[in-house]
Amino acid sequence: MLTLASYLRDSWQGGQDPQTPLYDPTTGTPIAQTSTRGLDLAAALAHARAVGGPTLRALTFAQRGELLNQLSAAIHGARDALIDVSRQNMGTTRSDAKFDIDGAAGTLAFYANLGKSLGDRTFLLDGEAIRFSRSARFLGQHILTPKVGVAIHINAFNFPAWNLCEKLATALLAGVPVLAKPGTATALLSVKIVELWLEKSLVPPGVLQLLVGSAGDLLDHVGPQDAIVFTGSGATGQEIRKHPAVIAHSVPVNVEADSINAIVLAPDVAEGSDLFNMAVAEIAREITQKAGQKCTAIRRIFVPHALADALKAELVARLADVQIGDPALDRTQLGPLAGPSQQRDVLAGIAELGKHAENVFAGAAPQGGCFVGPQLFWSNAGLDAAYVHDHEVFGPVATVLPYDGSAQLAVQLVARGGGGLATSVYGDDQAWARAVLLGIAPWTGRIYWASSKVFDQGTGHGAVMPALVHGGPGKAGGGEELGGERGLRFYWQRTAVQGDVQILKAVLG
């Protein structure tokens, strides 16, 4: 069995016993173990601030971008080996592993290109200079400079490659070193990626550290120039936000949390139409891709009453054809959940959801391992379906909720989820779509509008694009990541500088 170490202060360091096991979810057998007990996390943060920070801040955006480009190329070059690791530790099919790994490499490449476009500067001006009187001699100018602390990234288990790299890309391009803590259950892939980078000598000292296992007392040592980015449960996000050291130093915290995402079909979508068929395919994919373990996965399906039975029948037929089993086999479309604890949580959620909604399809799961078959539920309770709107079952599970087709009720139903990461809207009626889009915008971080002219050209509901922000209000955490240059701003300080115009031009450029 492998014993995974953490990469701190430019060396691999193992923690003390007892160890936490990692599993092969296809068989349910332990494949690795890890511990962070006894590791000096205060020293790790100090090392990032003292060594990694100055190194990054001395680089221009173009040079930081080139670093990201090399990290991306290394992942791409080791793609097949990393896919095997993903299958072993997360039970992903080849397609699902590529979704994670290619997303990681692609996001690094996107921010590499952004660094190239920002050029040979180490900071940015924010807006135009501002005059305060008739004279143009004395001006004010906002500037954006990187914080001199460390970016602490606490990642979820479901995307051990993409989660690591999308957060890393924005922080490093912004000029801030990173200490990343992957989700322990699937940390093997994150470890292998960092090992790959180190073997190629791509990571300067202090720029990246990896904490494999419990966060321990990490947050006790944060300071006023640090920043925290978290992906995971809403409850854990709240615990981070109210940590005494976080409060004492006003440490900014970005949270991506629980999200009960939705798809809304408009009343003009006809059974058998291109939009109808695409909606069915998209919902089925969202239920089964990554075994439903995606923060953007569709959980609530709002469909007009007249179309509901037809949609249910098509979904049941598609889910019944899904091949469940060993992800190493080419025919497999749905592999296991990430581990035993994830399986226990999902099975408990399905049992509870069954008390509040009708289970209209329950796919059979193979014996052994951490498998759960796809599940489709049905509820006529609308806004009163409290459990459906309030609780996410983080697996291959979704619920159909018929509604009257009105834009007003569609907005109310989406909003009833308390805030989400992504909502898809299918329909051609522009007046209806305008009312729905503007109505749900305050409640969702990203809206995917599929109409007849672009239904087959879009990225899909669940694809997070680095050029667009990723996050959502309310229950989804209230944070934003990515979004091109917008993602960098979380790690920058905006400062207003006032002074003589000639001096400002000479110093700030």
C-alpha cells in the first residue's frame, strides 16, 4: 500500500500515525494511506510568504503565464498515465477522467495565454486616472498589486485535477504562492500531478505546496495578507468563515458550496423536437457523468405539465440503457462513487429523498465496490417539495418537478433552491426567456440558454469555462472563481494612489 506524503517547504514529508486510508472504489479495497499529524503548517505558510511570494512577484505576467503553460503541457504529456490513476482512486471511466484532467490542462493553458496578453508587467492599473480640479497636475489612480501572503486552496474530492489547477492558475498568475489541500479520498491524482511537475523541475521553491490529508491547525496560522478558496459543503464553508484567525485578520474567503442546480423547459418546447431531445440527453449526461459527483450537476428538472410524462419516459429509457460497472471496460458509462463514505452519504440521501418524492427509476448497481445506480424521482409538490429544494444528494440522482409553464413560477422554483451554480433554460420564446433569465439571474452564477439555433453548438450545462465566472449566490457559497482576469482580482489589493501626474506616470507607467 502506498503511503502518501505532503509536499511542504520544498520536500516530501510524511505525517504520524494513525493514517487515513484511500480506496479503489471499484473494489472497495484500500490502495493508499496518508496523514498530516505532526506537520509544521505554520512553517509551511511562512515559507510560502518568504520564498514563494517574492519569486512570483518578481516575474512578469508573461513569465508567470509561461510557467502555467509548462504545467499544462506536462499534464497533457502524461494524460494516459493520469487517467489510469483517476480510474484507480476515483473509479472514473476514461471519458470522466478526461473531463477532469483535460479541464485541468485546458484551464492552465487559458490562463497562460491570459498572462501572455497582460505582458511584461508585474501589476495592473485599474481604470483611468481621475482629476480632482481644473488642473491636470494632481491626479488619482487605482492600481492592483498582488497580496504578499499565501493562497490556501481547500479542494473537494470530485475533481482532484481540475480543482487543483483552476485555483492554482488564477493564484499563480496573480502573483501569489499556493498551499493546496486536495480532498483526501481522491488525493492520489493530485499527488501524481505535483510529482510530475517536480520531476520536470517546473515549480520554483515555495511557489506550490501540497497538504495531503486533514487540514489540522492550518487555519490557526493565517494572516492579513492570505486568502482562502474553498470547494465543498456549505457547513464546512461556514466553519472556515467563522474561524477565529480568519475573523481576526479579515482573511478573504471564497466558497463554492452546495448547489441544487436546475434545468427549466419552456412551454414552447415540443415533444420530439431537437430541443426536447437535447434536453433529455443533457439531463441523462448530468445524472451519469462522474457518477453525478459534480458541483454543477442537474438535480431539479422543471418541465411543463403537458410535457412531463413524455420527458420522464425518455429519461427512464435512457437511464435503463446505461452500462454500470468496472470503469476500466470501454462499455462502462457509469462507474462507482469515489469511495465508501461517498456511497454511504448518497444511499442515505436516496432513502430520505424517497420519503418526499416518488422513485420512478432505480438502476441496479453491481455488488461490491462503491456503486450506486442512476435514480430518477418525481414530485408534484412544486414549491412545497422542501427536501428536493433544500438537500443535494451528491450522486447519480435527479428529480422531475412538473410546473404550469409560466415564467413567474419558473423563477420561483429556481429561486426556491436558495442559490445555485448553474441553471439551464431550454426554449425559443424570447419574452418568456427574458422574464426567466432576468428573474433567476440573482439566484444563479451561470445561465445556459439553449434555443433551437444553438442547441447543438453549446458547451453543455455542466462545462465550466475559464473565461466565465464559476460560483453562485446563497447556498452555493456566494463566491466567484475563474472569469479570466476577474479571477485574479481575489488575490490583489486595489489601492488608490494620489500625486503629481508626472511622478505617477514615471512610477506606474
